[in-house]
Amino acid sequence: MKQNLKTRESGFTLIEVLVVVIIVAILAAVAFPIYQNYVKGAYASDAQSAIGSIYNAAQMYYQDMGEWPTDVRGDLEPKYISIKEATHSQWEFTMVGGGEDLTQVNAMSKEGMKQGAGKEVRYMVATGKFEGYGFEDE
């Protein structure tokens, strides 16, 4: 009796491995921009939350003083609003207009934010919508 000395080796061929690598690369190329938009939105949400609080405080200031505030730190803090120092270290808040008519509240990122300086989130008072960094209409 002769035994079959041929043994079948198991494993993947080079073509199969290359196909899997190509599929993974395509999936990563599709997922990366979605992930980037998610990260932008997450960082912008901190500014969005603070801007919402600033606008509410500005409305209270308007009811008390009869005019819109012009400066967040000078007019609103600490009487009308208290923004955490961690938020101030990442964002600089400004008000456009003030006095007779408040048109928008802006947040500009500083070097303390992980995504870098120069990212701007705007709240447009007339439309009640946010624009800029982390939003679709950027």
C-alpha cells in the first residue's frame, strides 16, 4: 500500500489577500471624510452651546438695559452668564452689531483647540441658524 504523500497546504492566495486589502482601502476612503465631518461637528458643538448661552444672556441684557451688548466678557460676564475658562481657552466670542441691533454672535477658535486656530462658528440672529466650521453650509 502506498500512502498519499501529497499534503494540501491551507491558506490564502496572493490574489485573495490583495482583493481584501483593496476592499478595506475603499471602505477607509469612504469612511474617512464622514469621520472628519463628525469630528468637526463635535468640536463646533462646544462653540454652538456657548453661543446659544451668550445669545440668551444678551437677550436678558437687552431687557435690562434697552440695548444689545457689544462685548461678551465686558457686558455679559459675570452678571448674565458664566462661561468656563476651558471654553474661553479654545474659543474667542464676539458680537457683531450691538447697541441698536445685534446681527450675529461669532466664535473663533484659538490655538488651544485641537483642530487649530482660525475656525469660525457664526450664529445668524436674523435666521436663527449656525454657519461655518462643522456645519454643512461651510
